[in-house]
Amino acid sequence: MGTPFHVTQYHVTPHHVTKYQVTLCKLMIRAAIIGLGRWGQNLVNSVQGKSDTIRFVAGAMRNVAKAEAYSREKGLPLYDSYEKALADPKVDAVVLATPHTRHAEQIVAAAKAGKHVFTEKPLALTTKSASAALRACAKAGVTLAVGYNWRFQPALQEIRRMLEDGRLGKLLHVEGNFCGPSAYRFPANHWRQAREEGPAGGMTGRGVHVVDAFLYLAGRIDSIHAQSSRRVLGYGLDDTTSMLFRFKSGASGYLGTVIATAETWRMQVFGSKGWVEVGDVEHLTTWQMKACLMDPKNLWAHQKPQVLTFPQVSTERAELEHFARAAQAKRPLAVAGGDEAHVVAVFEAILKSAKTGKTALIARER
């Protein structure tokens, strides 16, 4: 009899040089990175010289002097405007690592230029602008993807399998937090301190990852009760934000994000047969997972959780290659009515609830 914690193993065949290598190069998506700050460079580093599916051939940012040394190191032509990158015929797709308030308008511009788009999360900050971006990409026939890289974590995929095959039983409750010292990292005049860029504190930078993981595991959210405040600095974003969820399935949830404390993150999923938990200080590594099931023959026993490990993976490379394969096939990813749009509707409800002090229902995506 197999263990209830059996993890499906995946074996990747090493890449060999073949007569099809030239064809692969022709199919490779040529991307421009828009925004070459810390995270933009991280995305480039995850695939450059490593992927047969996507490579970066250009970059763009307003202050090119800040990225000149990096662009020379990577051999990337550097434009001083987004429009110039969109006009480059050698660019098939753009990858947006730009301020949150600019995502929607930049997606629309890319669609009009016939470029596929990968945007960092969130898709947008309002359902209206998210819908406009989704419609533009659908009309132009270009692929749009949003950078929710947690979905490529083997541990999160295993949790979903445990819910689907019944090992965890009926889903009852999910909870998580994603915290760190973000409020202290940026000066008052940095865009990440602008309240319009992060109107619910750590939600845009951190919490939306947990919300997306909740959707992946528990389905759509029906209602939210949130609170958010700034308690430490005299400027910038709210530093303490928390909320309660009710899912359409009837399951409940909790999420907290505190951005004026030490780095930590955690997510725990409770089923009628047991629980699983992931969490650490680092979140860009391959996660381990704790899993604990009840013994139905001995309900008084305090079961010790098992620790499961998984093959190493770069979730940034995985998400970019997933996007590139879809773009090659001209297959849509983020679409009207999808989870990416639902996250934006959830975000709007969080703002509404935090402002009114009342439970907010999730608006239907436009």
C-alpha cells in the first residue's frame, strides 16, 4: 500500500544538440524587459543563456544610466522609452517589471503593437482597467500572462493534488501571511512608497501571491472583511493589513501582510483528514512542505508531520517559459473571467472593506 504522502516524481531528459536546434532557435520568443530594477534583472537572469524557449534581446527604462552596466554585461540594447521597444521588429514580446499603476496601459499599448505581454503582478489595480487590458489582448490575438510564480512551486501543485484525490479530505480553511521589512527599504520619494501604487499596504507586492495561491487551491472568493493601517513610519504605505475570506465553496480563509517586520511567509491548508503547511524566510527557493494526517483508528494520537522535499525549480524561469510556449502557439493565458481578473476584483473588495469597515462582496468582473 502506498504512502498517503506519495509525491509524483518528474524526470527531465537532458537537452542534447540535435538537427532541430536551428528550428528551436527560430521558435524562441525574443523579449524586451521593461524596467531593469532588481526584479527585472532577476527575471532576465532566470532565463538568459539557459532557456530554449525565451531570451531577452532588448531592455527599456526611463533612466538608462542606472542599467547601462547590466545591459552591457548581458548584451542587451537599451531603449530610453517603452515606445521604442514596442517599435523594435526584433521584439516578439515584452516583459513588464514596472510600477503597478502602469501595467494596464502598457498591456494595451503592447497589444496594439502586436506584442505578447508578460506582466508582473498584479494585472491591474481596478477591474475596469484589467478588463480593458484583457479585451485589448484578446482583440489583437496576443498572449497575456501575469507573474504569479507560486503556481510553479512543486509543493503547491502537490497540495492541489492532495485536495483533488481526497488525501486531505474536504477543504475547510486556508490561511497565510507574507511579511518583511519592505516599508524600510525604500525612501519616501520611491514609487514603491506611493499609496496609489500600494493602496492596501503589502498586498500589491506580497499579499496577491497568497491570494492567487488560495484561488489555485480553494477556488473563487465570495466575500472579504479587511483592515489596513500605517503604524510605524510617517509616510508611505500601510504597514499592517489583514483580512478574512469566505470562498464560494464555503471554506474560510485568513491572510495577513505586515511590511514593517522581519522577513517571513507561511501558508497552511486544513482539510477534514489533515493539514499541510509551507513557509520559510526565503520564498524564491524550492519549498519544502509539512503534511500531517489524522489516524482514524486512533483520534487521540498527536501525529507528527512528515516533511516532504521536491526537485529544485526556478519558478521565474518556469513562468517565463510557460508564457513563451503559449505565445509561440498563440494560446491565451490570462483571459476575461480568469483568476488573474478575479484577483483584481478581490483587491478592490479589500480596499472597499478596509475603508468602510464592513464585509465586501466580490464584484463580477466586467
